[in-house]
Amino acid sequence: MTYAMEGRASREPALFSPKPRAKPRGQSKGPGRADARRSTSGLKRNVFFRIYLLAMFLSTRFLTTMDIRNVVVLGSGCAGHTAALYSARANLKPLVIEGHEPGGQLSMTTLVENFPGFPEGIQGPELIENMRKQAARFGAEYRMGHVVKADLSKHPFELSFGKEIIQTRTLIVASGASARWLGLPNEHALIGHGVSSCATCDGFFFSGKEIAVIGGGDSAMEEAIFLTRFATKVTLIHRREQFRASKIMLDRARANPKIEFLTDTVVDDVLDVSKKEVTALRLRNLKSGESWDFPASAMFLGIGHIPNAKIFEGQLETDADGYLITQKNVFTRVPGVFACGDVQDRRYRQAITAAGSGCMAALEVEKFLEEEGH
Ligand SMILES: Cc1cc2nc3c(=O)[nH]c(=O)nc-3n(C[C@H](O)[C@H](O)[C@H](O)COP(=O)(O)OP(=O)(O)OC[C@H]3O[C@@H](n4cnc5c(N)ncnc54)[C@H](O)[C@@H]3O)c2cc1C
């Protein structure tokens, strides 16, 4: 027997059956009144003590069980809301942590014309608010804030949320990928009014216009080539003379008669906030120092995205750029952890694909919990 066990063994009997007081010598053999009273009150104390211990035991059991969530959804973009909707309708009472950007990327944009079901299109913030309301109607619980740490080595998983630790049997990671912006003074005010990070989403709005694409990698080439379907001219602006893009993509862009290149040039600002639309880009040539306003109806950023998956570093598999790697659409390498939307999709990055994979993740959570007997 170990020391610890010995200690426990010697303490427990004292707790559960307090020793009856030793009877003083020389007293009468039969139990007197005082003795009877003493033994009744001892018995009462013992019973109360046992009830107290039982209550303590049950309450901790009960609280612990109540505290463990069936499913936590990380993120409140299209993927997160859809996962919340499906898991709420499956009666799993999901908890959605909204993150630093409630509503996700769609809340930043204006008109969305390619989400099915809205023949006239719908404003991004309205679409995302509708999704939230729909999930909340079925019991999804929403909490503002950001998860700063996740421990997936334990089961239930532990998420650090402010000073609180949230425990959950399953986790849906729908934390998206934030577009890289240039950080220009007027850039954010013009997102959705000519500034965009998504050619597939917003290219159509600039049919017959002259536009600019910023960047020197494959994403910038791809965006520029795609945008020539709509624009009369696309100017690709890059801060260096050399491009990071692969030769094949660069050659393709160079061969396109609608694409022009401006190298060694940076954007200092985008105009014109007072008109609520992009009218020009303030450019500066890095070699000559010359600065000028370059007329354009839109500025598309082709400088990549940052997947919001840093808290899972070393726990979930990622590619070289930090996107989560999934198998069979939404499975991560940790059983019970599913990923959906842009955080695991660098190829499509659309509201509808994010929503679709959010649905898949929730259906897999249902199956997982069922197999686990919950
Ligand atoms: C300007 C712009 C216009 C667009 N227009 C269109 C369009 O017209 N049509 C279209 O189909 N697509 C469009 N898109 C793309 C579309 O918005 C995205 O594909 C979609 O939003 C991805 O959804 P998501 O849920 O995966 O991620 P996101 O929308 O990026 O949401 C991620 C969520 O995760 C949260 N989060 C991140 N980290 C944490 C954390 N640690 N803890 C808790 N929460 C966290 C964030 O707060 C956010 O709520 C556009 C994108 C942009 C930027």
C-alpha cells in the first residue's frame, strides 16, 4: 500500500463513521438517558454528514456534466452560423464564440449577388445577420469574445475564453481567413465600395471599368486574369521589379492584352471617401519618388489571406501558409475536432462553400456524439 493510500484509508473511516465516544469507566452497564441522547445526536450528526457528502458529490458531478458543452463553434461567419444552425436543430445546444470579427468577412462587404436564394442580391451584413437569427431561433447560444488558447490533447477539449475555460466534447473550427490589407488611411472605409479582396465576389460590379490589382504572386496574377472578363483594363501594381508568381502564371498575365504592369510602385492611399467610391489610387514610384493619382474604379488586393488557425499550431495539421488540412472535407487529425470554411479552404473561399462545409461539420459532430453515446 502506498503512503497516499494509507493516508486515505486511515482518514476515511473517521469521516464516514465517527468513533462513538468511549464510555467512562465505572458507570452503570445499561444505557442511561444522557447516553441515549448522546448516541442519538451522534447518529444525527453522522446522517447529516453523510447527506452532506452525498450532496457535495452529486452537485460536483452534476455541475461538471452541465459545464461540458456538446459542441462549441469557433467563429461567426457563414461557416460558423451554418454549423450552429444544423447542430442547434439537432438539439445539441451549440455555443458559438463570435471572435474578433462578429459576422466574419461578409459583414465587411456590401452587395452579395452570388448567394443562392436572393434574386436581387442581398447586403452582406444583412445576409449574415439572417444566418445568425436563424441559428439562434433553434437555440444556438452566442458569446462575444475570442478564444486565445485551445488544448486538444485533453478530452473534453479545453478552450481558454477570457478568464474562463470552456470544456467541450466536440469542436467546430470555423475561424476563417482574414484578407491581408495594405493598411492605407482610407482603405477600410472603401471596402465594398471599390476596395475588395475577392475578385470572384466583386469583379462583376466593375464591368466596363478600369481597375487595379495589387500584388506580385500567383493570387494577384489569378485575380488580374479573372478580372479581365469584366474590366476594360487591369493594371497590376507591384512594389518590386521581380515577381513572386510562378513563371506560367506570370506569362499568362503578360500575354493578356488587357493587363498592364506598373512595377517598383506602392499605393499610399485610395480615393475618394467623400464620394463613397474608388476614383483613384495615390501611387508612388519607389525609384524616382514620383507620386501621382492613378484613375481607377476599383482596387483588388491580391496579397493573400491569413488563416485564423494560430491557436492550433502543433495540434492540428496545417499547410505551409497555415491553412488547416482536412480529410473527407471537414475531419482534422483529432477525433471530435472538425474544420470548415475559409480556415481550411484556400481554393474556393466563398460564402456558399463556407456554409456548405459548416453543414458538413455539424452533421459529422452529430455522428461523432452519437457514436460516443451522447
Ligand atoms: C470584401 C469581401 C467581399 C466578399 N464578397 C463575397 C461575395 O460577394 N460572395 C461570396 O460568396 N463570398 C464573398 N466573400 C468571401 C466570403 O466572405 C468568405 O468566403 C466567407 O465569409 C468565409 O466564411 P467563414 O465562416 O469560413 O469565415 P469568416 O467569414 O472569415 O469568419 C471567421 C469568423 O471566425 C472568427 N474567429 C477567428 N478567430 C477566432 C478565435 N480565435 N476565436 C473565436 N472566433 C474566431 C471571426 O471573428 C469570424 O467571425 C467576400 C469576402 C470579402 C473579404
